[in-house]
Amino acid sequence: MTAMNFGYARTSTADQTAGLDAQIAALEAAGCKRVYREHASAVGKREQFDRLVERLEEGDTLTVTKMDRLARNVRQLLAIVEELEGRRVALRILDFNGGVLDTKTPTGKLMLQMFGAFAEFERSVMLERQRIGIDAAKGDKAKYPGRQPTAMRQRDRVRELDNQGMSRANIAATLKISERSVYRALAG
């Protein structure tokens, strides 16, 4: 079977017909033999995208007009690319920061890997800053009191229900706490 070039066009809402039509025209001009299209949020269920991915075979190319039509963020993009690479399917983004990105080429693969590396670095820096902020806030118990134990606040109610002869499982269900918490409350 010969390799195929499939397109994927997506808008978030059905009102964006002009945007969808423009994507379809660009994908057809780029040589896509079949264009899957849908109106769906990037975070929701994308039935046409799922159908397309199931259809892709080794040697095929998935083409989109822009990265945001395919993925909501870099992490999602890299997960999609990893799946495609595992199936030996190329990705082609027609407008990737002003140029075309094609993972069939060494340059395209390098650009995507660098993009991923920068995104991972940015996320690490953000998490480090977040951790520093949380550690500083923990020093001030008024700002960061920590999680309050919910079951222990209901210790008297747990004992009361236990004295009434209610089972541990029913106490847990009634108070919406774990059965283990019931045992801890009774022991403490």
C-alpha cells in the first residue's frame, strides 16, 4: 500500500466555519488526499482525530495547518508525536512559527526535539519557582496551614455512631470518610 498524506482540520466551535474552510483549503493545497474535520475543543473528545489516528499506517503523513489545531500544549503535542513516531507516521505542520515542520526530515525532527527540550526546561523552572513559593508559605502557618484532617474532626460523631451499634462500614459511608479513618478515630 502506498503512503498517504492525511489532513486534520479543527475549530473549537461550529461558528468558525470560515476558519475550518481555510484550513481545509490549505491542507488540500499541501497534497492531502483526505481531510478529517471537526468542531471540537482540543481538551475534549475528538472523534474525527481518533478515527484518523486509527487509520494511519506506516509511511503515512499527518498534516495540520498549525500546532494548535493538533494539540493544546507542547506536552500534548509531544505525546502525539511519540505515538506517531512509534507507528512510523510523519507529522507535517504547515505553519510552525513561520515555516513548515516535517518530521520526515532530520531538520524537522531536530526542531521538534529542541522545542520539546525548551518546553521541558520551562516547566522545570516553573515547578522550581512554585516549590520555593510553597516552602516560603509553609513557614507562615497563617498563609499555608496545611491540610486539615477531616476524619479526626468527626471523632466524637464516629464514637457516637459506634456506641449506637453502627458498623464501621456504615459509619464511614454516613460520614463520608474512609473505613480506615473510622478505626483511627476509635483508637485515638
